[in-house]
Amino acid sequence: MHTLLPVVFALCAAFSNAVATVLQRKAALTVPRSEGLRAGLMLDLLRRPVWLAGILAVIAAGVCQALALATGPLTIVQPLFVLELPLTLVVASLLMHRHLPRTGWLAVAVVVGGLVVALASAAPTGNRTHVALDRWIPALAVCVGAVVVLALAGLKRPEGRARAACLGGATAISYALTAALMKASMHILDDQGITAFFTAWQTYGFAAAGVCALFLLENAMQAGPLVASQPALTLGDAAVSLALGITLYEEEIRSGWWLLPQLCGVALIAAGVLALSRIPLTRSVVAPDDSESEKATEAP
């Protein structure tokens, strides 16, 4: 049960994020397009029930992720979010009446199979509830430093694969750091109450890291093809979360010959995500799509 509960919450969070992505994308295609920032955009979206449903799905995803991190290891919860892309495409094929090709379904199966193999062979354990400040300082320094280096490296390159990959990597680190800080905050809330939660630096830390992650994500999507940013984002989040879970929360995974099936699982995930990021449905739902936006602009 100690493993089942966080897995269920994490899967619910990934599914809610997928639903939110599709609903918000669907709503965005019904409002007029603007070259710059338009003050009335939010008012237009607020009048659309589909967009409001997407916001509710975002809130549900945040709650489920918080509950997952409060009840289980970081090394179990965060890797499950690699399912967000496959779930987004499945939901899009149903709600937006878009066709997911046979190769897409095969790629979804490969991602799911790879995740099962990787987690089953790793068998993460441990769920530390308190992390001392002397552990946080080097972890924060390394993560923030890596984000800054990757972001600057990306901005120095022209739009394209290299820029998208760098910004995707920076986004992945920010998401992993957000989850690690959120886990600490949820344990503070559970052990010490609401007052301690709102006075803890970890609470404001995960809020700041989350905003940074969203900002970097938007830029990564616009910087180059999804085939460059999505693998870096998906695999980077899981890898950095694994490192933070081990170093901060003293979580453990199997070693020795178990590393072989773990690597095989990671390879399957990478191959599946790479294949999914190449199909047209992914580019139109997850990343900006000019043709559909122009159609929405012309619509009455």
C-alpha cells in the first residue's frame, strides 16, 4: 500500500495534466490570434467553459502531485510523469477528434513498457520526511547553476534543435527541483500544520521554481522542434528527480545487474518519446501550430 498510493496519485496527476493541456489548447484555438500581448485574451478565455475546465484540471493535477509526493518517494512519483505526453495524445485523439496513427499507439506502448521495466527493476525505496539545510544548499546551488548555464547556452544559439534542447534541459531541472521542494513542503504541512507551511522557505522555493519551469517551457517550445526539447524535458526530469531523491531524501534503488534492465527501460522510454514527438498530432497539441491558430482567427 505504501507504494500503491503515490503511484495512483501520480498517475492521476499525469492524466489531469494531459486533460488540462488538451482543453486549454482546444480553448486557445477558438480565440482570435494576436501578434503581441493582448489584454482581452484572458477575458475571452474566461468566457469559455472548456478553458475553465482546463484550469480545474491543472488544479487537480497540482493537488494529486502534492499528495503523491507526500505519500511516496520522489524516485517513484516523478518518473511516472513521463506518461504525460502519451496520455496527452490519447486524450487529444478522443476530445479533439484527432487521429493517432498506428505508429503513435506503438510508441505509447513502448513508453509504458519501458517505464514499467525501469521502475520494476529499480524498485525505489525510502521516504524521508525531513531534509537538513546543509543538504539543500549544495543541491540548490547545483540545480540553479545548471539551469542558468543551460538557459544561457540556449539563448546564445539561433532558433533550432540545440536551443530547444538546452532550454528543455533547463526546464527539466526546474521541474525536478520544484517537485523536491514541494515534497518537503507537504511534509511540513503534515507534521507542523498550515502556519509552518506558509512560513517555510521550501513553500516559496517550489512556487518560484515552478514559475521558472513554466517560463522556460514556453521558451523551449518556441525555440525549436519538439523532437529536440521533449526528450530532454521528459528524460531530464526523471533523471534529476532520481538524483535529488537519492541525495536529499536518501532514497535507494537497486544496483548491480539490476542496472541492465533499468537502462533497457530508459532506452525504451527515450525511443518512445522520440517517436511521439515526431508525429503531427504532438506538434499541433503540445507545441504551437500556426496553421490551426490561423484557422481559429478566421473563424467567427
